[in-house]
Amino acid sequence: MQLIKCMEDVEKLVLGATILGTGGGGDPSEGFKLLSRALEEVGSVRIVDLDELPENSLIVVPYYVGSIAPGLEGGKPVKIPDPVSKAVETLEGLLGFKADAVIPSEIGGANTPVALSIGARLKLPVVNGDLVGRAAPELHQCTANVFGVPMYPSVIVSESGNVVVVKEYADINDYESIARYMSVLSGKFVAVIDTPLLKNAAERVVVRGTVTLAYKLGDAVLRAREEGVNPVERAAEVLNGWAVFRGIVEKYVWRNEGGFLKGEAVLKGIGDFAGLTLKSWIMNEHIMVWVNGEPVVMPPDLFTLLKDDGEPVTNTELREGMVVNGVAARAPAVWRTPEGLKFFGPKHFGFEYEYIPIEELVRRLSIK
């Protein structure tokens, strides 16, 4: 078991989670505030390995759904100021018994702290893992779908006052549409509690160790700054990944479409990457990346942008003229299976590529 018990722990956790958020995963400043407030209220957050939970423990998954596009406002009065807690209470009433633990839906600057903060306030442990292994744009990218575990029953709550129970759904496409449309109605986001898992089901679907990986990653970047070594290279090392680019953001265009930030970033290479151009296709997160027209990162593998000091740049904050570094890493093994690629591979996002792992792509482009 590990405790998150001070502001330094919060800083490390949120920093590392934002790097693993691959440009999305929510606003890290909001995540920092949520987790800091929870620590002030209850003193610490308990992180436990799945094996530490008693048999028949019920684990629930709290998170937000919505576009990360900047400037979104609900435009309606706030009737439910704490929609996550409302969603938890409603789901527990539906199931007839209380949750024993929570787990993040994904690893990102807001969605990971959401789970940790709700766990702390409910005095529940947080499982050291998540259901993606990074951040991802859609409900399709949940390991429960890979293993045929239903994400229902679920509860979706907006600050504006909508409380919707999804007892069952026809398929994951419909469920994604229901949650996404509610976020559009709200004008920004909705809180979701879903995928109630008993421990034996969780043992199949959880991507383990990702909360402590985020903490370790944040710690490594902060230590690198103190030691005067390259934080970008240190981050790549912790991820067993690659620093695949350094450049200036030449163009960044995006739009808020159907509850997603969708866009494209173009970087002109500098230093060792002079003469090269990187392009990233974005759907909240970085999804597909090319260098000089050749794929260098395909989904589900990770691509994230960092400043020279290792600070991650979310796609909400990305701006033309920024100097950034691209870091890439392997996705968890579950996403590289045929069933995983069905939900998270290039073809799921409309790209007619057969998936090629990042380690093969960087070798083709002679990136060390």
C-alpha cells in the first residue's frame, strides 16, 4: 500500500499522470485542486494493489466525459455542485450495496485525480491501476470492452441537474453516444460512474501499476530538473520509450466537434530533427503521428509533448510557436491484441493502416 499524503506527492502524481495523458486526460490544474482539497479534508489517499482487496470487493470507476476544448461553458445554473459524488450515491442505491474501492478510468491529469479524490472523501482505497494504461478519447477504449465485461449499470450526472441511469446498453457505440450527448447538453462535461467490478472480474481487466507509474514518472522529471539532467530523456527512460522529435509548433488547428476536441498539430524540427516535419492527428489525445509523411506512432501506442523542462503540454494549452519535444512509448499489451486493436487501433479511427508497433516504426526511422 502507498499513501498520497502531501502536496509534493500530489505534484508528482499529477505531473506523471498528465504525461501519460497523451495530450488529453483532463485539465491537470483541476486535478491538482481536486486532489489537494481531498488531502486537506481527509489527510491521505490509500493506493492498494488489487491483490490486497478482500474477495468479492466491489470496485467502481469514476471519471468525466466531455470535450477538452478551451472556453467551454455550461450556460446553465449549477444544480449539482459535486456530480461525481451524486453519481456514486446513485449507483450504490441501484446496486443495493456500497463500493469497497475505486479505480481510475484512465491515466490523465484530471481523470486520475478524480478517482483518487473521490476515494479519499469516501474513505475508500484506490486500486493501483486503471482501465486504459494512458488517456483515450472514447468509452470504447476501456479494457472491459476487450474482455466482454459490461460497463453497465452506470450513472451519468451533469452539474446542470441531469441524472441518468443506464441500466443496459445495446452496444458500446450507443453507450458512447449517450454519455457524449449528455456532455454536449451540459455544455462541457458530465460525471460518470460505471463498470462496477467484483474483484475476480477486475483481475482480468485492470492494467496494473499505472498509478505508481505516474507517480514515478513525475518524481523522475522533478529530480531531473534538480540534478540538471535532461527531463525529457528521463521521462522517455522511465516509460521505456523514445524521444522521437523536437521542434516548434508551426500550425495548430482544432475545433470542438461532437463533444471532442479534434484537430491537427504540425511541428517543424529543430536541432537533431532539423529538416523534418511532424504531424499529429488529435481527438482529445494525440492519436496518430507522422514524420515527413511516414507513420511514427500508431494508436494504441503513446505520444505526448513535453517542454524542455519535462512539463507536459495538453492539447488544450498547445500553442503555435511553442518549442516542444515528442516522447513515444508502447501501449499496454492488452491493446496490441486483435480485440484490443478493434477498439483502439488505427482503423477504429478511420486510418487504413495495419497496426505497426512503435518499436518497429522508430527502428525504420532510425530513432534511438
